[in-house]
Amino acid sequence: LDWGHERLRRRVQDGIREVRFMLNGQLAKLRKELSEKRPSASEIDGRLEGLAESVNEIIRLVGVEGEALAEAGGAADWRRRRLSRLQTELVNRIVKLQNPQQCQSAKKLICNLNKGCGFGCQAHHVLYCMTLAYATGRTFVLDSVNWRYSRGGWTSVFEPLSKTCTERGSAGAKQWGSTGAEDAQLVEVPIIDAMAHKPPYLPQAIPADLYEELSGLHGNPFVWFAGVLLNYIMRPNAAFQRQLDDNAIRLGFAKPIVGVQVRRTDKIGSEAAFHDISEYMVWVEEFYKTYELRHGRPDKMRILLATDDANLLNEAARRYPAYTFLSDTSSSRSASVRDRYSDGGLRGVISDVLLLSKTDYLVCTFSSQVCRLAYELMQVGRDDSSDRFHSLDDVYYFGGQLPLEVTARFAHKARDSSELDLSPGDVIGLAGNHWDGYSLGQSRRLGRNGLFPAYKTELVVRKAEMRPGL
Ligand code: GDP
């Protein structure tokens, strides 16, 4: 028996009790003062600030005990080993599917890489195609001629998706979803947004045969599944890998390190809002406060800064001198709208994504596919890392996905007309999280939209039969 485990468990429970005492006790005191005398606004403000500080401190400490509890008795290694076994199993299936005995006659699924968008979006397009191939037992053939990022196509930076079967062959192809397509040898797939009928194995579904174990081991099984597939899809070729390794050494990549991705230029005003660097830094500071409680002061407080805003590094380093910023300036320069669709732009964004995926914690806007890609890849080869991020805007999603849903674990009575009533078991289509305790969504039972306390709900993990036919 591991007594350390018991001690930690008690500390977590004690900490939660202390939060309650602190919050209720101090608020009661403040309310009494408010009714008896008239404290000034700045007095009230000071009291509230003090209370927030104390409560945050207890929560941080409980978080640290909770982290230790999650690792006690070798549990973290145990999870990592089991996840790694699942990964091996999944990758073996993919390798088999991608290298059929008879390439000539194998059933294939063909996708064109040239979706008219950036690399993150295209990588997700490839992932979606790989998932369809896996679910329908077809060998996935990626057509990457005239790639907007590189004339050399996919293999200018990555290993091919198959050792033995990369050509589509000469037979005519059927369009996905057309009559006879299911039995056709070659099927061409449209982009996800253009799919008329969405099959149940689209994102964010995971293979039904992995569901039990994966949903036990991981806080967001689809993100893990996506990460494992992407890790297979995006294997840098030997020459590019050398370049990536050199780059990491040159930047001084080491742990601890927080990844910050700041997406600006063409995204602002069209698909996302502007966020000042200070909004990201709140979460970096929180990470390092927690880190210090657990491991002591780090040698350096590193931040890997990835961005398409070439001016940001100077500003960040000036405003936050306590931190060591690692940033590939040639990469952010080549990320400008004018230069990004080039070999340099391609290598820059991949390098940023891979480095971000190797950090201890990610701070970014999930409206950017660059950051979601990094978050997915971050899950590979580790213990459950589903909570190692903070997004300033969206929840994690996959463009074109099946409806994202949460289910109510506890009842809730709406406090006003902006809120939803919850009954245990209610399914709610999730529209977003305000990161203030409330999420926004549509109650399927009530047929209306509203806010609800996120802590009373949990994510619905979709599962679907996928038949790689092995
Ligand atoms: P999204 O528009 O942010 O959702 O992501 P996309 O990947 O679809 O398109 C943005 C493109 O801009 C990327 O693929 C890169 O070419 C470039 N870019 C955006 N952010 C970064 C970044 O942090 N680093 C680098 N190197 N390039 C970026």
C-alpha cells in the first residue's frame, strides 16, 4: 500500500474544505461590513482582490496535490505504457492498411492535398481522409501535385504515407457518396465541408474497439486518436528531421517550457479577435507558479513563442524580461501572408507546430488550426495530456465535425432567462465555453440555447465502428 497516496488524498480533501471556509467566511464578513458601514469602492475592491488571491492560492496548492495524486504509485507510467500499447496497435493497423499485398487491385481512397487553406487546415484535411480510409478499410493515397506550399509535394518534407503503394493507378474513380462508390476500387473524397451525408465515423468519433480503454485512460480520446494518426502522417523525412533537430538545438529548446502561439495577421477581424500578449502571459505565469510549488524554481522560465506576427518577439521580450523567449524569427517572418506559401513558410510552420507539441503546456487560441494541430500531436507518447492547454477563445473542435455534445451529470436550475435548466442525462450541443464557469449550448431536450455551468457536464465521447478490414 502506498501511504503517500493516502496523504495526498487527504490533502486534496482538506484543501477543498479550506476553499469553502475561505470563500464563505470572507464573503460573509464583507457582506456584514457592507450592511453596517459604507466601505469605499476601493476598499471593497481591495478586499475582493485579497480574497481572489487567497482562493487562487489554495486552488493552486490543491491542483499541485492533485497532480501528485495522479502520478502516485506509478500511475502516470502505467497510463503512459498502456497508451503507448494502444498507439502501437493503431499504427500497426495503419501500416498494414497502407501497404496492401496487391497495390494494383487494392481498394483506395484518394484525397487531394490542395485544400485552399493553410498548412494546419490541410493537415486536418489529410487526417480526415486517413480516418475515412481507416474506417472503410481502404488504402489512402494522397495526391499532392501543385501543392501551394511546395512544388516537391508532400514528400519534400514528409515520408510517403506508404512504402509500397502511393500511386492511384489508372482505373476511373468514383466520387465518395455516389452510387456504386462503396464497391468501387477507387474513391475520391471531397473536403469535409462539402460532404452531403456525414457518416458516423467522422471527427470527433473514435474507433469503437478502442473506446473502453481509451476513454478510461485519456481525458479527450479523440484528440489522442487524432494525434496518433497525425504523428504517423507527419513523419519528417531524414533531411528535414536533421534540419528540425538543428533548429531545436539552435533555439535552446529545453524543459520546463510553455508553448505560446499567437495567431494574428490575416486571421484577425475575419476569424478571430486580437489578443494582447498579456492575455497569454496570465496562463504562462500560472503554469510557472504551479511548477515552482511542485519542483522548485526552474533554471529558466522558458517560453516557446510561435507566431505569424514578426514584431511580437521584441515586444514580448521587452515587456516580460523575467522570461526566456525562444522564437524562430525566420519562421515568423516567412509566416506573413505574402510569404507563407513557400518552402520556407512550410518548414517554418511545421517546425513551430512540432516544437509547440513538445512543450509542457500550450497557451493559444483554438480558433487557429496551427494550435489545434500542436495540441493533438502533444498527446502522443505521454501520459494523458488533455488538460495541458489554455485556449483564449474556442473549445477544441474539428472543422466540419459531427455535433459536439456534452451531457449533464447533475441537475441545474436556471437563475435567469439566459441560463438553461439541466436534468441529469440531458444532452447539450456545445457552442462554446466562456471560461468563466459557464458554457454555451443548445439543450436537445428543451430545444433552446443558453448558458449552463460547465462543471455540471462532461464531454460526450463519440464512438463508431471503423473497419480497417485487417
Ligand atoms: P489558421 O488559419 O490559424 O486556422 O491555420 P492554418 O494553418 O490553416 O493557416 C495559417 C497559416 O499561416 C499556417 O499554416 C502558416 O503558414 C501561417 N502561420 C500561422 N501561424 C503561424 C505560426 O505560429 N508560425 C508559423 N511558422 N506560421 C504560422
